Amino acid sequence: MPKIIQNGVVYAGEARILKNPLSISLKANKWNAVTIGNETYYRQEVVAIGVRPTKKPYGFYNATIPTTEQGLILERQRIEAYGMIHEIVPGNDSVTVYCFNECPQVDVNISLVNVGA
């Protein structure tokens, strides 16, 4: 199913924003590299109380980085980091976030969207 991004929200079929959006923080120094064959991907598991395994995929919106005096530089890094996130897989009170080829070098906060719910 094709994914469409509108106003920073990922849609695949029908999507809804959770009634109480769940925010998670991805830390730049917490990515784990995994190599399979010639491909490298990165993953990070994050506590997300209330999330349960489901076949319905999760997307994200409102990726942000804490504001500092470097404003414009961090804004560019935020946009680049947002584009590196490829998949979010729900688990029991956790989500695992995957990036391929490269991962964010800055801390990123995102809010989850339950796609197809």
C-alpha cells in the first residue's frame, strides 16, 4: 500500500492520530547497527507504555529536536533525521524504530500515529 505524507503525517489507507498521542524520544547515541549481507540498518527500541504488538503499522509526525541557540542548523538536522526513519514496529509496551543506511545523529522526539486503525 503506498504511503502518503501530508502535513508531516504518514497515511497508508485510512489513518488516525491516537486520542492521546504517544511521544517517544530517539537518542542519537542509542542506535544499534546490524549488518545483513552488504546492507546495514539501524534499530532502536524505546519504551512506549500502552503499545501492543499489532499487524497495523505505526507512522509518526511532529518530529522535533530540543531548541538551542543553533536553531537553523538543528532545524535542518531535524528534517534530515525525520527522513531517515523507515519503520516503527510495535511490541509490548515498546516500539522498535528502524533506519536504513544511516541513522539520526541528533536526538529526535516523535509522536506516533496508528496507521490503518
